[in-house]
Amino acid sequence: MFEKLFKLKENSTSIKTEVLAGVTTFMTMAYILAVNPNILSQSGMDKTAVLVATAIASFIGSMCMAFMANYPFALAPGMGLNAYFTYTVCMQYGVPWKTALFAVFIEGVIFIILSLTNVREAIFNAIPATLKLAVSGGIGLFIAFIGFQDAGLIVANDSTLVTYVDFSKDFFNSGMAAIFAIAGVLITGILIVKKIRGGILFGILITWILAMIFEAVGIFEPAVSTIPTKFFSFDITSIGKTFGQCFIVDFDATSIFNFIVIIFSFLFVDLFDTLGTLIGVSTKADMLDENGRLPRIKGALLADSIATCAGAVVGTSTTTTYVESASGVTEGGRTGLTSATTGMLFLLAIFLSPLFGSIPTFAIAPALIVVGFYMIANVVKINFEDAGEGIPAFLTIAAMPLAYSISEGIAIGVISYTLINLFTGKAKEKKLGVLMYILTVLFIAKYIFL
């Protein structure tokens, strides 16, 4: 059955490899079950309801990806998009969360239409191969940066924006957490060098176990215990507080113009975050064809669109393809069985939320850092000897972690690639298509008007 559904032999993989990859992807994405409810609850939404909605949306999206595109890409409510939902749309603009959810739903409907009409696929195919490689490398740095932050190794600083953690300050709490993260990176690295299958997953588990042991003997004093006290919760009635609420719209609280701007903003960020993730992860998995195109991309984009609509209905912000899917790809995931496994685990997580909520972020952080290492390797394929290729690639790579945004990296890369090659007379040589010019104009307009 699995062979018929997912073509395992054709993709040189096995059930064991795919399932293990799916578990690994889930483990690196599981933090969203804690982070998303915390962010969206500040808009007035019920925290428990959002947790259940997050798990359901992730399940639906990952299953759509598995059966509509047969790719190992998992989906969940997007980071950045949830922050925009709460802090900008709801808190800054004063839009009720139900109305904001309706904007997300409309965004999903528009994406479905764009996907069916090949617009999103055309955008993907129009991006030059150099920028695709740069996006993969940039995403690597971006998620590694997130990993360093989650580990508590990189912290905010007024004079230099970010700096390394002071281990001596609160040593038995945040200091030790950072040390556990460093140990996790080393453990994961050793496992990978030894070619132990599932090294990233085992790195997470070993780091977590070490933390629990040190906490149990009284050496480690975390602000939130790493030792689970409750394993199951079967109460899912809270979903009623958000389910279907996106259709209860209050336009009196916001103007139609502002509502349209909100939809466009959701569209813009989601479109290029999704494209960036698909480019980066598929490049890492060597899934692009000889022309740098992703086969079956229409199914992947459609799955993303449907998941966004479903997520809005159950009660969460935009659901999108997750860059952490790279961790499962790194473990050998090549088919939809990987994303289906991740989706099933998200569904089970509804009942095991107390257990998964006990996994500390510093135990997951090493996985993100190591995956970042894998993805940055793609930059060696970029021709830096050609400045027309190398400079836009460099700007793309640098902008993602520094701007804390995949879509901003793509925007800067597209603008610089087009303008540099246009004004140096190399546009025809580089075969710049009409769509690249259109994207460049739109990106420039975004910075001027939004």
C-alpha cells in the first residue's frame, strides 16, 4: 500500500527511513505547539483552543502535502505570520481576531486560485538557479540563528543588537541550558559523523534526557521543568472557542481598505516564505530537475493553500510549508510518507500535548543548528567569480538571518539580481524573464508603499 501511494522504490527510500524522517521533522517543529498559542492568545484567542487548532491545521496541511504532491514537506502555522497577526493586525491596527482570521481565510482562497492558474508555479520557475541556491544557504543561516536563540546562546544586546550569552549570569538556569544546547550540537555532530541513522532525532532526545537527569539531582534549576508531570489530555472541547469564528466578521472595527491591505500583507509574506522554503528544502533534497524546477509543485502549492483555509476555520494564523522539513530531508525523507508521519504525530500531539510541551527549546535547538550546516553547503555551487551572480546571492544569504525573514531575503536577492544584470547589459545573457522584472517592480513597490 505504501509503495503504491508514495513510490518508495522509485525514490530510493524505505518505510523505516521515511517514518524516522517524519518523526525527526515533527520533533524540530513541535515547538510551534507551544509558541503559536502563546503568541495568538495575546490577540484575545483562547490559548488551549489555539494549541488544538495548531495541531489540527498542521495535520491537515501535512496530509495534503503527502497525498497531493508526495513530498516530505510538513506544514504548520508560520512563525512571523503569527506575530504579524497578533502584534500588527490585532494589537496595532485594532482588528478583532475573528476578522483577522477571516483575512487569513480569504488569503487561502486567493492562493488556491493562484495555484490552479499556475501563477505561483511560474514565480517559482522564474527565479534564477543562483538565487535558488542562495535561498537554500540563507535559510540554513536563518534557522541556525533561530537555533542559537532558542538555545540561549545568542541574546539581545543594546549596543551590538545581539551577543553571546553570559554563562556566569544565572548559571544554574539559563547558563546551563545554553551548555546543554552546546552539548546537544556536539552529540548530534558525533552521531552524524559516525553515520548513525536518526542522529538529529537522537541528539534531541539525549540532550533532553541529560537535562532531566541534572534537574532531578538538583544541579539544573530551569524556570520551567523539563520533567513531564502529565502525559495525556483528552479534553479537546476548547476548539469550539475558535472553530468557525473566522466567519463572524466585524467590519465596523476596521475599514475595507485596511482589510484589503491586511490580506495583501498575508499574501505577500506567505507566498515568498513558502516559495523560499520549497526552493531551499527541495534544493537540499536534490529534487529540482535539470532546469531548476520542482516537479509536482502545483500540488505542493495547492496543499499549502488548502491548509491556510483549514487553519483559519479551526482557529489559527496562516499555515505554511515549514523550513524545519529540512531536518527530515536530512534524515533521508524523500516522499509524502515523511510528511504524513509528521501530520499524524501532530494529530496525536493533541492528546500528548503535556508531554511534548515538556521538551525544552534548548534540546530542539541543536537540530536547527545542524540542519543549518547542511543547508549552507549548497552555496559552494554558486559562481562567486561572476559578481552578477555572486553579489545578489550574497545579499540573499545575508539578509535572511539579519532581517529575520525568508521573504525579505528573496526580495533583496531578486531586486539586486535584476538591477545589477540589467544595468551591466547582461540581462539577455542571463535570460531574465518578464516575470523577474515584474517581481522586481512589486518588491520595490512593497518597500515604498507598505
